[in-house]
Amino acid sequence: MLPAVSFWDSIIRKGTDMAAPVPRYRQIEEFLLEKIRSGTYSAHHQIPPEEQLARDFRVSRMTANKAIRDLVQDGYLVRQPGLGTFVTERSTKSSLPELLNIATEVSGRGNAYSNEILRCEAIDADDEVALHLGVRLGTRIFHTAIVHRENDCPIQLEERFVNPKWVPRYLEADFTRTTPSDVLAAACPISDVEHVVEAVLVDAGTASSLSTATTTPCLQVVRRTWSGEHIISYARLTHPATATNCARPCATAADTPRQSAQTATHPPRCAVTGSPAGDVRSTRYPRAKPVAGTPALPFRPTAVPSTEVQTMTDTTLQDRAAGAILGAFIGDALGLGPHWYYNLDELRRDYGDWITSYTTPKPERYHGGMAAGQLSQAGLILRMLLQSLTERGEYDEADFCRRLDEDLFPQLDGTPMHGPGGYTSQSIREAWRRRVQQGLPWSQTGGHADTTEAIERTLALAVRYAREPRRLAESIARNTLLTQSDELVLSLTVAYGAVLALLVQGEKLDAHLSGKLMHLVKSDELPFHAVTTGELQAPRRGEAEPSHVGRFASPDALLTPSFIARAAADPDIRIEPAWKVSLVYGMPCAVYHVLPAVYYLAARFSDDFESAVLHAINGGGQNQARAMLTGALVGAQCGLSGIPGRFIAGLEHADQLRELARTLASHLS
């Protein structure tokens, strides 16, 4: 706890010139750093919560959150969801991570290190490498392939791709005398690492280099390395099981921080990477063939799941439900900076060849004045509905409308470039005019916008009522009518909710999903009119047509997802790179442009959250809605546990949003 006399009050008494151009969040950072460096806040000490810091410094929670987030990213603090924020064991002597070096590790065990350089060249990036390095297809990059040996036994094949923009002299290095990790560290400070570890079967060339067989499982670490905001390296590090005949596999030649922010509970280090288990990020890069039912390897990683993300192969209902909600928030925040660029050259000019994370909007564009990792107004309204659902336990329309009346509408003026999130959408502006200026009841506030704005919030209702299709359809329809009254928009919104509900239940977005939705129609659980029988066969002669009363005109909105999923799985129908789905289905805002692209990306990248949302963002146009809705569908398929931890760590108020998602998910049990 802070002393009774706050830091802010002490500054005032000392007569400090608060008009000096020192940002408020920097003042909070300096206060906390002084406490850490002086030993007042020792390792594992819990710092004051951001609410208290905001009160004591007389700033917003957003400002206090930024100060804490910066210190987390710098390694001074670590967040423990549900517990608080704690001081790490980080050394105060240097802000740079200490790097593990495979040659040093081997020598440190008293063994002889050697290597064999297979490749050292400049090549054109293919689609896989371009995606993970964040460059355009065909960009000239550096490539090395090196076999590392211990006592003449191969213990690792390191295939590394490096962006020359950040490490321009990489190929000039003498790799017989140094390692790639040394070269990277000398060129630029390494700030972040992302990796996934899995058992794989390798091709004949890799097997030969590692003196193993193609039928013998190997351990593969797929890794990307950042320096600040820039991806500098993408690597595939493969270890043979026979490496245990030489010695236990050591830290890789890659750039693994030895002293990064650790959890207060001191998780064990990964036996392969040497990094804290809590730093493992679960991003999947399918390259080699994973082994089904892989036998236990002699050097299986001993990492335990971190509090940020768990690697799971069988996600639970609650994990999928929470993943859908967090996926939507992440997609929304990713779109804040690059929102609504219809000129892709301008998008690349402002944000580079490939957007990989949260970005700050340009001052004169949409959401100007907002910061990277914050939510747009769509995300804020989704959070508002979530708060209503979790506090009331059910959908309470009167409560949600009260929140709009009291918390949102007083901050609007009816113009687009105004209001929370830096932009107010067409349907919300129209509802504000009818409600505030004309004094109409909520039953008359829906306008004719043909956009996805209702879907962006009612996805929370789809998760809440994932097991109750009738209540799902009713609640989504009622909520949609508050702002959009077009019947086609209404049917497409309910259909998206029905798709999301099945994914939360464990189904996949594939060619069979629409058949399961049609079964719900035939059992009178979804309100869509249909005359076909079975697998969309002709109706039986003499059979009366089902009633149209209370039903949407046709079931086409339910059939579209599987047709698109079938196309996404067809090797003869390829959209390459996948972000060009925005050019195929259209970049504008209308629901009939956005949803097909969303279904395509969610089907193609059903278990790869990162690829799905980044292709959604990099396609330009209405990429925020595209990423938000894609994030929900893929988040439901891979679960909260399958979302890379860096996306959660960079999201403002991530702890509160995750708690809302988990609370909503608990209602499904």
C-alpha cells in the first residue's frame, strides 16, 4: 500500500513544477522504479493496483494502466490475473536480456562444440516466411541453415530467416566462429521471443542432417524474435531424439531471454529452450508433420502452462467461449490504427509491409488520439453488453439500454469523428439521433445501416446462449433491432450468432456445419423458413409449405458458411496470400462484403489465431470488423488457450476483459 500522504501530494508540497512536459504515466513509472531500485518494493512485492495509482496521481485508469504495462514490457513487473501485479527478479543493472548461446552451453558441459554450415544465402521470401517475418511475398531476405554438434553428434538443425533491414550484415558473419544468436544480439537488442514446441516427423533432408530416420519423432521449436516493434528473425530449430546419446539438448542458438519477466510462482524452465515456461507462446506454424500420439521423447519439455496462455489440444467449452470473446476484443484493437485504408499502398506506407501487432492511429485518421492496444467504440459497446450479461446473469434489454442512455449517448454529438473510441458508427449515430434528439422509445431507434455493427456486440449473446438456439435467436434479433431494422441484416446477424454458438460447442467451421444449422431449423429451434428436405433436396409432393410467421425469408444465411469453408479447403480454389480475401469479397463495410471474408479466414485458419486475424487486418478496408468477427470465430475454435499471449499482453485492460470473458463462459457450464 502507498503511504497515507500520496506521491502526488508530496510533489505539490515540494513545489515541483507540474507544468513541465513530463507525461503523467512517466511520473508513475519513475515512482515505481524508485521503489524497486531502492528495495522498498523487493522481488515478488505486490505493487498498488492501478485504481489506487490513478487516485493518488489524479489521473485516469488508462494512464495508470499504461505505466504498469510499460514496466511489464520492460521486465520490471509481471501481472498475475486475479492476484495483482508483482515485482520480478529482474536485474537492475541492464534492461537487455541475457542470451543463451548453444556453443557456450555445450562448452559449459565440458563437451566439444562444432557446426556444419549448410546454407548461407539471400533468397526471396515465400508465403510462409513472408507471413512470419512481416514482409511482402518475394522480399529479399537472408537464410542460413546450420547443424550444431556436441561431441560430433548433431543436436540441432537451425534454419533461420533474417530481415536484412534490421540485420544488414548477417551473411558477412563467420558462422564457424560465431552463432546466429551472437550476430543478432550484436546488431540490435532482442526484446521479445515467441515460440511453439511440438513433436514432428521430418523430411529426408532434415533426417540426414540430424543422422536420424524420417520415422523417428524429432522435437521442433518454431520461433520469432523481436527487437522493439520489429520482427528480425524467424527460425525452425529441430532436435533429433538421438541427441540424448550425446548430451541433453541445450539452449538453442536462438535468442532466448534468460532473465525475462517471470511469474511470482517461479515456473520451471523449458528443458529445450531454457526460457521460463510462462514465456511459451502457443502459436502454430505448420511446417513439418506433427506426430499423432507421439511417444514420450527423452527430452520432452518440462514447461507448465503459464497464466497467460495454456497449450491444450482439447479445449473445453469454457475455454472456447472465453476465446471467442477475447478474440473479438483483440481483433477490434488490432484494427484501431490501420482502420479503413482503401488504398493499400497508403496502408503499407503508414504501417509497413505487414502489420503484426497493435498500432497507434495516425492523428488525422479514424480513431486519432487513441493509443495502440485500446478498443474502438465497437469494442467498448461489446464490453458494455458483457458487463450487463455478467451482472444480470441473462440478457436484460432494459439494463443494456439504460447503459447506452447513461454511459454512451451523453458522450456523442451525432458526428462520425467524435465519441469514445474516436469514431461513432452509422447505426449508433442514427440511434442517438432518434433517441436523444427526437425522444423516441427504444422500439423505434433502429435505422437502415447495412453494416456488421450489431454482430460486433451480439456475438456476446451468441456465446451466452450457445446451448440455447431459440433464446440465442430471440435475444440477438431483439438487440439488433435497437440499432438496425433491415431484415436481411437481421437474418445475417442471427446466422453469424448461430455459427459462433456451434463453434463454442466444439464444432468446426467446415463443409458440414451448415447441415447442423439446418437441422436446428427443421427442429424449429432457429427461425428460418425452409422448404427443402434432407441435404437440401426437393420438398415432397403434396407436403404443405411451412409457415413464414416469425421466420426469416430463407435459410441462405445459414448455408453460406459451409460453401465458403468448402472453397477454403479446396486446393484448386486458393486466395494467395489470404489477406486478398478482402479484394475477392470486397473491402467496404456492408455485411455482405464482410461476412464472406470472415467465414473464409475462420475456415482456412481454424486453429491458427494469429494468421487469421493478421490476414484480416492486412487486407485493408473495413478490416476492423473483419478482424473482430474473425477473431471471435477462430477464438472459439482454438480457445483462449490457443491465442498467443502477446496479443493478450498488449491489449489494454486485458485482465478485466479476460475476467469478463471467463465470467460469461462460466454461465455455460
